[in-house]
Amino acid sequence: MLVLLLLYPIVYWFGLKIELPILMRDMGMSRPYSLFLANVVSVGVTGFLVPWVAGYFKWWLEPAGKNLTRTNLAGVARPCCDLRRHGGSGSGCCSRLVTLRGASPWASA
């Protein structure tokens, strides 16, 4: 799940800011070649960032408490809420998870 959390924004940003305007439009690169290059770059960047993000989610990947169900629910909910919050929907889904906040250190984040 953490890899997908990283991979989607990287691929989207690279396609929007580099692949379409620079590689395809300015350099005239065909779609298969630009897509291949985008995949190589996105895998490299994802591999570089996964250890950093795994450190941020260490409380979920290596839970210390006894209530693993709550920790797992909070671990799944946190990336989803972050994506929704920063994705522009502004639905406030994290406010519905108040009962989970005490289950993990992400309450202080």
C-alpha cells in the first residue's frame, strides 16, 4: 500500500509535467518511448522514497501495542485520508476516525 501511495503521484506528476510537455511535445518522442522512460524514472524514484515513507509509517509496519486491529485500521485510514485531504475533496474523513486516533502515534501528526 505504501508503494502505491508513492507510485501514483509520481507517475501522475511525471506524466503531467515532464512526459507530455517536454518529452512528447518539445522533443518529439513517441508515446511508447516516453512511457518506457516514465516507468523507469517512476520506479527509481519510488525505490528511493520507500524507505523514507516506511520510516514515517513505522508505527504501522512494526506495531508495538496489543490492539493490532485498531493499528491496522488506522494504518489503512491514514494514507486514504491524506490522499483525500490533499486531493482537494475536503470531505473531512479523518474527523470520522476520532475513535482510532488514540490507537497510534499518528494522532500527533
